[in-house]
Amino acid sequence: MELICLQQYWWLIISVLGAVLVFLLFVQGGQTMFLDTNDITARQMMVNSIGRKWELTFTTLVTFGGAFFASFPLFYSTSFGGAYWLWMLILLSFIIQAISYEFRRKPGNIFGTRFYDILLFFNGSVGCILLGVAVGTMFFGGEFTIVKTNILDPGAPVISQWSDSHGLEAISDWRNLLLGLVVLFLARMQAGFYFINNLSDDDDVISRARRETIINGGIFVVLFLVFIAVLFTTTGYAYNPETGEISADSNRYLFNLIEMWWFGALFLIGVVMVLFALFRMLLKPDWKGGIWFSGLGTVLVILSLFAALGYNNTAYQPSITDPQSSLTIVNSSSTLFTLKTMTIVSVLVPFVIAYIAYVWRKMDATPITPDEVKADDHLY
């Protein structure tokens, strides 16, 4: 196995994990809706519905970060180690999520359930936006430089230097914030689809979920179209595989999807599937399959965008301070031995996915009803 083949293989693994993570963010989207109703039973149905899945999102996020660290360690040290304030805020929001589900209904909870619902709202809204901002730097660039010879400096063996704000400047870039809002309203739309599929036929609960899906879906479509227009007209960075030189290239991501037409086709299919789910629900109010069409469509779209980001000799983490410091799957990957070893282990991935699908099916075998929530001893 040649090194370049393994680098491309692991970028595909990273892309799949990133796509699944964005789909699973419907958990965060659902958390932003807990405070929308004063009906305690309806709220508890929503909390229990989403609470069964939050660990899947958390685990996928950790797996995504771990896979990135192992396969492309220079990205990990540059982004996680340099823009650490941005990533610390993201991790803080997810730690808050874990604490909230654990203690929300614990005996002796002196803060009350509403306090933890507010914390879950923080994770659902701020967490989604900041994840979008972090990924936005991979498209639109970050303020960092890389000097590998610094590793020989005993006083400061740090090869990656970020700006003085250490990632917080990414929040001030409107393009990154735009992507963050796209992720947030996609998550809220997906949560509405999931509630319709997972909750009982209670008229008030389902009608509220349907209304939320339509509103958030409309906002998402508008924001997504604006983001795609910005992305396809922005300047990316390409590298010469012979010399390693990195140079600016107009409309890079658009031409990547055109030249890699199979990913371009997956992108269009994914967009159509998401729009189909939204319009089908508008035309057929009692339809409950939206989460599967929208979810699979989301996975295809994100997979295609990650492919356009890293393949076709493209820098997936551009440096706007020093373009030659930009990261590619070639200059930031692990060694041949490490990637070979990881590839052997990766054969277990289908079994993990099959286990997740099995557990999901068992948990969602029957819709959640008000009676079940009142009688259930395990409430989040």
C-alpha cells in the first residue's frame, strides 16, 4: 500500500465520521427546543427521546477527533493546540451536556430541571455554531504559521504558532459564523423530523414539532444556499504534488466537485433528498419518514464537501498568514507504518456501525408516549 493511497483512505474515513457527526447533531438541535413548551409532560417526552441518543453524538465527536489526531497529527497540533480557546469552548459545551443529562432529574437536585435545560440549550445552540466556525476555518483559512525546525528549539519546541487570540478570531469571520448558523438550523430541522418519527401521535406534540421543522427548515435552506454561493466563489489553495508549493486558486471547491464528478453527483443527490423530506412533510402532514431522507441526504452532502476540501491536491486547512504553512493530506499525515496499522484496525468500523444501528432500532422500536414517560423509572 502506497502512502498516498492510505492518506486518501483516511481522509475518506474522516469525511464519513464528520458527515455522521453532523447528522447526529439533531440531538443538539432538539435540546434547543426544550424551553419552547411549558407542558411538562411534552417536554419530558422530548428530553427522553433525545436523551437516548446524546451519547452517540458525543462518542462520534470523540472518535472524529481521535481519528484526525492519529491520521493527520499536524492538523491536530495546529488546530487543537493553537486555536485552543475555540476548541475549549466547544469541549466545554459538550461537557455541560453530559453533566446536564446525568443530573437533570437526580434526587436532591437543588437547581431544578429548568437550570439544566438552559445548559442543554447552551450546548445545542453554541455548540453547533462553534463546531461550524471550527470547520469554517478549514474552508476559509486560519491565522497560523508552521515552522517545523522549531522542534529543535529546547526553549520553545512548538512548530505551530496561531494568532494571539488563539482561535477566537475565527468567530469574527462572518463566513465561519454563516456556516455555524447553517449547522444550527440544520440540527433544529433534523430534530423536528426526529420528534415526528419518535414521539407518539399526540396532536399538540407532533403539530409543534411539524411547525418547528417547517420554520427551521426554511431558514436552513436560505442560509445553506447563501453559504454554498460563498463557498463556490471563494478562493481555495492548491498544492503542486511534485514540488509541494501551495498557491491560491479561484473557485477551488466548485471545480473540485466538477472534476470529481462522482462527489458532485453525491452532493446534488444529498441536497435533493433533504429538500424532498421537507416538501414531502409539507404535502403529507402525517408522514414520519423525513428523518431518514434528510439524514442520509445530510451525510451525502457533508461527505462531498469534505471530499472537495481535502482531495484533488487541495489544502484542507489554509493559512491566511502564510499560505505555504497550509495543511494538506500529504504534508500533515502520519507515517506509512502508522497508517498501515490503523487501516488494519479500521476493518472493525462496519461492525461498530452495525452495532449502533441495532441499538438505535431497539431503542426506537416503539414511539414515546405520555404514559410511558410517567411510568418510566429512567428519566433524563
